[in-house]
Amino acid sequence: MSLRTISEHLGVPYRSVQNYVGGETRMPADFLLNVCAFIGIEPEYLMHGDFYLRENDLYDALAKALERANLIEPPMLARAGRPLTHDEQAAYEERLRILDLVTTLTSEQYERFRREWLQRKDGGRMGRRDLRGRRGRGAGKVDE
């Protein structure tokens, strides 16, 4: 995707986009968020070069994976307006308990892994980087 495409889509002058990306002008936070939304990535990926899972996304992904592996049953829904039986309700609540537990444990482990990876990657400095991953003056400046 070109800077010109981003400029036209967001209604921001092309020269301004060039200046933001080149680090010549401070990048407004709303511009960065709009770019991320337009190209479909998380702001953390642009700023740090890594990805951060949101808990709802993780929950849904784990539910699908556990269902496909036949480790949990797909959710039971009321059929033709009849409420779930006691056994169906208990199975549904057990499914939710398992998914909540697996999501929490996976999220905690992922966060530990991510934090350690960032420390190793950055030598513990966690310095700012610009959009191209470079360090330096003006790198990654974003107005808040």
C-alpha cells in the first residue's frame, strides 16, 4: 500500500503523510490509529513490530480450536424455543468454565512470553522506534 493511497483514503495531504513517516513532523495519535484501522493492523504492531492478542479474539480462537480438536462440544442452543435441559445447561456451563480457564492461562503465558521477547529484542531498553523500525531522533514520535 502506498503513502498516496493512505493520504487519499484518510483525507490527509500527501506531504504531511511523508513527513509523519519520515519523522520530520510529529505524528498525531489519531492519524496513527486511523492508518491502523484502514490497513487492518493493531497499533502495537506498527510501533513495536509485534502483535498483541485481545482477550476476546483469543477466547474465540481457542473455542474454535478446541471444538475442531474435539476437546469440547460446540455450544448448545435452545432448540425451537425450548429451554436447555438441566444436563445441557450443565454441559454448556462446563464448556464456558473450560474456555475461561484456558483463555486466562494462555493469555497470562502469552503476556509473559511477549514481555520477555520484547526485553530480549530491545536489550531491555524498550526504546522508541519509527515506523520503519529505526531508532533515532524523531523516531516513533506520536502526539498524545
